[in-house]
Amino acid sequence: MSFLSTYQPLYSFSGFFVGMLVGITGVGGGSLMTPLLVLLFGVHPATAVGTDLLYAAITKTAGTAVHGIHGRVNWKVVALLASGSVPAALLMLWIMAGVNRESPSVAHAITLSLGCLLLLTSLMLIFRGQILEAIRKWRGERGKLTPRTIALATIILGLMLGTLVTMTSVGAGALGVTVLLVLYPQTDVREIVGSDIVHAVPLTLIGGMGYWFIGEINWSMLFALLVGSIPGIVAGSLLAPRLHERSVRIILAVTLAVVAWKLILP
């Protein structure tokens, strides 16, 4: 069956909307796309996560090229994150392949995890500045971390991101960047964001390929999402300088909180 015969324009409209928000705010599409597929379209959580991971791998590749060309990538940080996230992603995929994904308890576990992460992402969007300031003050009272401790903490962060992203497709954006800003306070924010995006590409690609292997990718839906989201990201990026970033971020955070509430308490 061809993509055109199963093409759903509503997926493309949704993809454009999500792409625009990603272009304006920089928040990963997984925070918006996966819950949209689950709540609005009734897609099974495992299929929504798998399709969104492959979608993210494709859309983030362009961002990787941009950051790489401008030299905004700390490859050491990327390598440390990947050394934790890749094994965690493979382990999570092995677990997902071995469980009955049609079971209501598995679907509920994915949905609940997704809701909790969205709520945490919402809080990070609103209070990131205050959280970073409080942690830096706490760290300042205890002296600087050693390079070995920072490296170990980065690997542990990678483990957490590998598990969370593979299970829910959410976590690599707002959460990952916030922790990296704490661990590497002297590093330029653009370099942190660039490193996080570059790390997300192999992570989401491995996750997406794994879900493909276990049969949880909806290809026609993926095609329709990309048709809408790629021009949406471009439009959002062009529109971003004209908008008040903090206002958009707060609106997005409130939206994510409402969606999280719907997922946690259906």
C-alpha cells in the first residue's frame, strides 16, 4: 500500500503546528508530538513513541548540520553522553521487545511516564533560571567538581536520557540541557544546546530503528508528519525573532502541563 493512498492531511497539519513550536522555542518535538498522537489521534503509546523517535532523528539531523558547521558542538560531552545513552537505549529496546505491548498495563506505564516527564519539562521551561541559580549557589558552597566527577555525572545523565527517550521519546531537550548547564557552567549555552541536539540524533535513530525492528512504526503517519513539520520548523525559526520568547515559553509550558495532567489522570 503506497504512502499516498493512506496519507492523512491532519497528521501534516499537526506536524506543521509542532514544527513551528519547535522552531520558535527550541523544545524537542517529542514533548509535543507523542502526546498529540496519543491523545488526539488515539495512536497506541508504543507506536507513537517509535514513530516519533524516527521522526526526531530525521528532523534533528538538519539541526546537527547547522550546529556542526558553526562549531557549536562539544564532542567530548557528546561522547560521554552517548557512552551512557546508547547501552541504556539498547537495554530498553530489549525490554520493550520482550513485553506484551498490547497489554493495558504496558500502555499505561508508557503513558504515565510520558505524563510525568512532560510535567517536569513544563516546570523546567518556567523555572529553569531559578533552578540553575539555586543549584549553582549550592555547588558554590561545596567547591568545584573534579573533571572525573563531571565526566561520570555526564555518563549517568546519558544513561537516564537513553532510558527515558527510548521509553517515551521525551527528555533529551529541556531536561538534558538543564543538567548540562549545571555540569558545564563555563560552557557557552549555544554549545550546550548544539551538543545536546547532536547527541539526540544517534539516540533517537537507534530508538526508532529498534521500534521498527519490533514492528511499532507507522510509516504513512511518519511521512505525513514530516510533510508538515519540516516547513513548520522553517517557519517557526523565521518567526522566532519577532516574538517575545519568554511569553511563548510560558504558553508552551502551560500547554505541556495540561497535556501531562490529561495523560496522568485520563
